[in-house]
Amino acid sequence: MKLDLYFAPGACSRVPLIALEEIGEPFDTRLVVFMKGEHRSPDYLALNPAGKVPTLLIDGQPLTQNVAILSFLARSFPGAGLLPFTGDSVGDARLMSQLSFFSADLHPIVTRIRLPQFLCDVAGGPERVREMADKAMEMQLGPLDARLGKQPWLLGAEWSVLDAYLYWVWFRITGAGFPGEKFPNIAAHAQRMEDRPAVKRALAREAQAESDLEAKGLAVKFDQMAGTPRARR
């Protein structure tokens, strides 16, 4: 099976990138350069009509959306322990529910924290969107922080891709000034993630891509408060 991941540094494509590194099988990455509009090019839109990352090519066939990509990888490489599917319909559905929680509940709040101006462009609107998003995120993270106060990973003693998704959420929001000190157990979880060899390899791939973009003046930089993207010069 040939696997190619379309990704961008810092984007939610980091989650399947970590998953692929955990699997340990060969795969290739393809950088999507947002500042050149590659995510809106006809060739890329033919693969992913939403114009977003990630997209995973499986023997040349595209698969989009993190929930679909991660569940596919988990089922295709069960030995990697990405998700502990057992074949029990209720148990497996509950795992999918937890995975969907990150994409459907947390991920949209991340967008409101990082890019509030995309949600409201009236005077004072982005600031209000951000304020409400911070409160919503605090409510959602509370139970996760409590869970991680009792166990090292979200599902217990064993790591899963849920941990990779939480790690990405934490990276994005704390990078935008979210008060991470309120959630010490999630902060400790992020450190455990960064100690994993697969995570180190994934971050190294992103760092190399970021360096290449920086050298060409094509890296995306976000203003911390407004989240406005611009090319780094």
C-alpha cells in the first residue's frame, strides 16, 4: 500500500502525520503551500474539494477528513495501536464518538480562537468571538484535564490517536494565547507526547517544511491576537 499525505506545518494534518510515524511503514509527504494558493488549485481541489489539509492518497486514491483518515489507518494497521477497535459494535462506535468529538466539537472552537475574524468582520466582532471561544474551550477541556489527572493517556494506560488530536488542539490554542496554566494535566500530557519518538519525527518533518517555506518567504504567520495570516519576510 502506497501512502502519501498532503500536509502543512502546524495544521491539523499533524494528527495523521503522527499516526503515520507511529505505524512505522514507509510513506511520503506532499507539502501544500497556502501562500501560493496551492490549496485552491484545480489539481488539489480535484483531490480535496474543500481545499484543506489533510488529504491522504491511498494507492493514488484520495481520502479526506481526519476522522476517516485516522479510522482507516487504525483498521489497516491494527498492530500500531492507533485505536483499540475490537469488532464490538457499541465499543467501536464509542471510540468513533471520542474521535469525532475532536473534529466536530473541539476543532471548530480552535478555529474561533485562531481565526476569529473569519467568523465575524463587524467592529468588535472578532474580539467577542475569541472571548466566547475561550470560554467554550475551557468548558470542553475541563473533563479531559480531570481524566488525565488519573491516567497518562486519554484511553488509559495506552496511547492512541486521540492523544495526537488533543496534542494538536493544545498546540494551536496555547500558541494563540489561550490560558494553558488552567489545565496542568493537559500540559503534562503534551510533554509526554513530545517525548514519543514518532512525535519527534513528525515535528522534524514539519520543521523542515517550515524552514523551506521560510527560505522562500512563503511561510504563514499568524498575528497572535487577530490570527491574520501573512507571508513571513
